[in-house]
Amino acid sequence: MTRAMTTTARIVDASRSMRALVRNGKVELASREAPKPGPGEVLVEVRSAGICRTDVYVADGSLVVDEPRVLGHEAAGVVDGARVAINPVLAEGRLLGVDRDGAFADWVCVPADAVHRVPENLSWQAVAMAEPVAAALGALRAPIDRRARGAVYGSGRIADLIVRVLEAAGHAPLRWEHAEDAPRDLDWVVEARASSLGEVMRAIRPGGMLVLKSRPPAPVPLDVTLAVRREITIVARGYGSFDEAVEWLATGRVRVDDLVGEIFPLERFEDAFEAARADERRKVFFTMER
């Protein structure tokens, strides 16, 4: 059920227009021709898409993309009648909505192996959250010991998801949000906000481990001298298995319903982005259903 689909691309009349949120000097709602799938691609009818920090960075111009660019990468939709989640990390690490046109639109083209069937018991918003769940699962790829004393540093839903994933896998992480409140003598820390790496490293015992998970839009200072003096091992982890993310959602091993925030039509994109900037506890979504 959760494996990537292999399906024949469905062709849509190129003259058909669609709505799309496009960054072109500023973010605007545009009418565009529906995309036409190339070889090995499928056309997804988007039903729901979530706004994440990366989308806000692109919208605000702090993450520069080639323009015009359709935004959005956390999405759920339909391919030939099948409900699917989209894995937005494409070949060579290219990201949907950043390196190619994304999913804040009625339709989006992606490689066939980027769509994953999902069961009927999940809401469209839960399906669209498969991407952040896969990102949180990346923390399990770090060599951290369940018996060791660890913590997650950061605020907002991605930190919440990392804690939930670690707990589901048998860890018992502490959680702290403000650098000045850092515990001490931790064996490991997974950071979900890279703004205070110096304070984070001071919370780790000599010989401990720092796991980098956040994706800030600009380079973040790293105190190499502190890392060397304390002999801290630094590892960076991206995504876990997308199929596993769908499975964890479908079985309820990780819960996301309480992380779903307001839902907006594309026409209210300005309100949606304002809500996304104001609160990182719950995710704001677009619905493409009219």
C-alpha cells in the first residue's frame, strides 16, 4: 500500500488552466496552463498542501529560487483515482517548490516514483504531513543510544514530531526550547532550531553527539573550537524512509491530527502565510477543493 507507484502518466489537455501560487518578485495567485507529464512522470491532482518554514523562506525571498516558481512541497492528492502522498525530495536532492514547480496548485507533475499510495483512513492533511514525518524519522538514522540521556532542542511542530518519533522508537528525550534553559551533561541532542548551536553544544557532555536536523535559510555560525575542545561528534541527518512515514501515520504510531491548524483556499494565500508565520505549533494548509 505504501510503496511508490508505478503508473502510466495521465495526460491533461495543455490548454486547461489551473490556479497556482507563484513567486515572481512577490507571491501571487496566477492562472497557468496545466502541466504536462514528461517521460516517467505522473500528474497529481492536488487536494491539500501544507505550508512549512521552507515555503515561508521562499515567499519572503530569504531562500532564493529561480522565478517564476510555483511554491509548495508538502502535498497530498489523487493519481488515476488513487490517494497519494508526494515525496518532494527528487533526484539529486532537488526539492519540489524550490528547484522545480511545486504543489500550491491544482495540479503538479512529479516523477512516478515520488508518489506513494496511502490508505483511506487518513485525512488529506495527515497525508500531506508524510513529508515532515519522514523528516523527523531522519533522527533515527543517527547513532544515538536508547539508554543514553538525550534531548531535542527547538520549538514548533517539527520539534514535536521529532520527540514523538523518538519516543515511539523507545527513546525518552528531554525537550527544551530556549537556549538559556539548557540542561547539562547530555549524551546527545537533536537540534530542531540551529540558532544557538554554541549553547546546545555546552549542554552536551564531552564526547557526546550533536545531531543536526534543521534547515535554516542561511549559514549558521559553528564554534569549531568548542566542538573540538569538548570532542563532540556532529552528524547531520535528512530524511528517513517515506514509506515508513506513511506506515507510521496509517497505523497511528505517530499522531499528527493535533498539529493541523487552519485550512485556507488558495485565494486566501496572504491570510494563510500570515497564519503560518504567526504560529509554528500547528501547520497551516491549503485546500484545492472548490
